[in-house]
Amino acid sequence: MGWYRVNNRSVFLVLRWQSVLRRSACRVGVVLTAAATLGMTAGATHAATDKRAPSWRITEICADDSARGQCRLYEAVARQRLVSGWTLIPPTWREQCLSSFSAPNAPSWRMLFDCINAQARASQDARRAAIDAQSRADMAQMIAARRAAENARRRAIADAAAAAEKAEREVAARR
């Protein structure tokens, strides 16, 4: 057991990490598959342009943790998930997340995993917002076209009614 820092919040490792790991496993799998054209860099020991995943040692990461067994397990799971799809992660995501591991933050596969997930969520939210904006614009355009068509139909009906009335008056005038 231990404390773990994410986004300036201390989170109790055992309670939080288990639920995050379960929820994130599906997301990261999708992100790693969908992100074939994107990417991120490691800290001081890993160049931003390197295509290889960082070579952080789990034993060193968990050396100061009070629950080394759990720490090693969680770090190993996060490492396995990240390394298996490292080349599919967008380089910009890798660079942003790996740059967050400067002093005093020590490298952590779990924190890197969380950072990649946050990047994926932000990307999905941005795509959804763009799609929503486009959908709203398309809907407004469609509504405007329908209104214009309805107005044209009403004018045509009114013109036809006026022509019919005029024809009736002409027929009545001839009698």
C-alpha cells in the first residue's frame, strides 16, 4: 500500500489504482490501437524522438514503496500495456507525458499510463466537440434548407390559389 500522486492529488494506491486500472485497460487498448499515427518521450534517460519505450526498472521504481509487491504488480501491468503498443502512441503524447518526469517526480509506469489515458480522453473529447459542432452546423443548415423549401411550397400554393381565383373571376366575367 502507498500513496500515489496524480494531477496534484494524493490518491491511496490500493483503493484508487485497482479501479483506475480496470477502467483504463479498455481505454488504453483502444487508444493504442487507434493512435497508430500519433506519439510521446521519456525523461532525462530517453530521447523524445526515440521509438523505444523507456527502460525504467520496476525494482528501482518500487524501492521506496511500503508495499513493494503491489507496487511491482501494478507497475508491471502498466508497463506491459504501454510497451506492447508504444509505437502506436502519438509522439506528442509521449513527449508531453515523459517530460512530466523531471525532478522531483520519479518515473512511474502507472503515472505514464494515467497520463496517456488523460491524453486519450482529451483527444476523444476534442473530437467529440468537433463532431458536435459540425453536427450542429449541419443541423442548422438542414433546418434553414427545410424552412426555405417550406416557404417556397407555401408561396407556390398561394400563387396557385391566386391564379385559380383569377381564372374563376375571368370565367365569371365572361358569363
